[in-house]
Amino acid sequence: MKIPVPEHIQNLEAYQPGKPIKEVERELGLKNTIKMASNENPLGPCPKAVEAAISAMKEVHYYPEGGGYYLCEAISGFYGVPKENIILGNGSVELIEIAAKAFTQKGLNTVFSDGSFAMYRIATLSMSGDVKAVKMNGRTHDLKAMAKAVDANTRLLLVANPNNPTGTYNTFDEIKELMETVPESVLVIVDEAYKEYVRKEDYKSAQALLEKHKNLLVLGTFSKAYGLAGLRIGYGFGDPELLKTLHKVRSPFNTSLVAQTACIAALDDQDFVKASVELNYKEMEFLEKELAGLGLNFTPSVCNFILVDVPGSGKDFFEALLHEGVIVRPMAMSGFPNSIRVTICKREGNQRFIDAARKVLKNLKP
Ligand SMILES: *Cc1c(COP(=O)(O)O)cnc(C)c1O
């Protein structure tokens, strides 16, 4: 290629998504492959959302409403956050990119944990910002160290709560303290993609801090507990002044009519979310017991996945499992070279993973 690529883009490594089932089956000549790689909902999509999406197809000759008025209204009703405080993204990942676009440039930096979501790094580097990756406290965000890492050139501080890929969380009080410590000139983004799964008394959404802190953006998504990852809708809660700046760099029709309509129906089906969370905990118990039986260490999780430590490299273990038709995720990209992340599925899938892991472990031993 003859087109000169800017240095900050040359040095960027593209996000590596979980391998799609069809791709793995084609490449390895396998059948009945199971995907436990991207924290997708094992119950499939929320059925009411699918129905609504199909009926919305009849109107797709029209452009959608850019701001997603009716979905914002539904989200507002459900969460009790005023409509003016809500912005939609093509997945919550797009809102992270929008925030980086709006607030980052050369010479400015972003603070996050070294063991967190890979997109924080990519969004920052693609705007030629600098990355300040802060060491975790074990496998949990060290929020005090993150606050300390903030300097005059910091514009963004990102916290996944609960965190991907560790599955750990920070308490509401810790997040509150973080907001009270970090200067108002830093946009704090609390990414709550897995909030629906958390069952801890001391955990609460940071949305309760919005009124007091105008430099806070709280993210949620329909990709996980609602089972709508393929539709791409995430949302952000923030001060209207902040959202005004974000809207300037948002592409005009970033969320589709079909997706907006489906998510309105999904919000109305809390039984589906409840069933998803219940299945998750039942199966988490099964997996924890079986992993312990295999002698594999794991990080206790409040999410729909488990970070499992393996002998040797996570990449090798991932590839060995792949040949057994089980797709998990190696986690070197997020700072865990000796771990894999396993999405909690239904019993059949979880059992297959355990059986495959047992086989892989056996082959490892001389
Ligand atoms: C899955 C996930 C998201 C959700 O991304 P979408 O773009 O909404 O699909 C966001 N943050 C983290 C940490 C995630 O793991």
C-alpha cells in the first residue's frame, strides 16, 4: 500500500474478537462446535425483542431517528434517568470510541487497569492519546492507584465494573470515593456491561452518582443479559452538557431502527433477564466445582464468564480446546497470558468444556 499510515495507527493492534463458530468449523473441519468466547447469552436472544425486530423490518426504507427517542424514553422509564441524560451507541463500545474522539488527542492520556477490556487501549491509541495502564490489586481494579495516576494531561479514566476478563467488581462506596478524588476535568467512564448479573449487596450502579458528578459517564448494554449482542445497542448516562459534546462526534444514524425497536421490547421482558441470570448462577456453581475437580485455579466471578488459569500459555490451551470443538478466549491481550476466559453456557456446553479441558490436561502431562 502506498498510502502513508500515521505512526499512531501503524503501532495499533486490531481488536481480536472471539472466533465465530462457522469460521472455526470451516478451518478445522469440525462440526457441533460450541462458542464460549464472547460472553453471549446461552439462552439466545430475548424472544420478544426478536418479534419486535421482525415487525420493524417493514419500515427500514426510512432512516431511523438518530437519537433513538423512543428507546431513550423506555430506558429512562426503566432506570429512572431523565431522557436528556441518555445517549445511545452502536454497542457500548462505540460510546467509548465516541468519548475518546471527543476528549483525546496527542499529548493527552487515558487511565485504566492493565487487566481490563482491550477496547480502552485501542480507543485511546487510535486518537493518538497515551495509555496509562495501572497495575491491578490482585485481580481487582486498584481505584486508589488509578486516581493517583491521573495527571494534568489525563482526560479519560475507564473502569469496567464488574471487570472483564477477571469477573471481579468494585463496591459502590469505592466508586463513590473515586469520583470524589478524581478532578472534575477528567471524564470517568464506568462500564457496567455485566451489571444485570451481579448479586452483591455492596454493588450498585454508578448511576446514583450522576447528579453529584458531571464528569461521569455510566455505560450499559443490551449485548449480554438481554442476548442482543448482534443488534449492537449500548447506552450511556451522563450530564446533558457532556452528552452535547459526545453528540458532535457521533455518526448521525449510529443505531438502527430494528435494533432500537427490539431493545424497547427487550426492556419490557425482565422475566428473560431473570431467567438468564438464574441459569448463569446455577451453571457457575457447576463449573466452579468441576474446575476445582480438574485442579484448575479460577477467579471467582460475578459475571457470565470465568477467568481460568491454565498450565502453560492460555493461547496453547485455547488452541487445544479449539481442536475439541470448544471455543474459549485466550486472554494475553488483556494482560493474562496464562489464562483463558470461559463464557458460562447451558449444562451441555459447560460439560463439553470440562470434558475437553480434562482431555487437554491429560495430553499435557508427560
Ligand atoms: C461485552 C462488553 C461490552 C459490551 O459491548 P457492546 O459494544 O455493548 O456489545 C462493554 N464493555 C465490556 C467490558 C464488555 O465486556
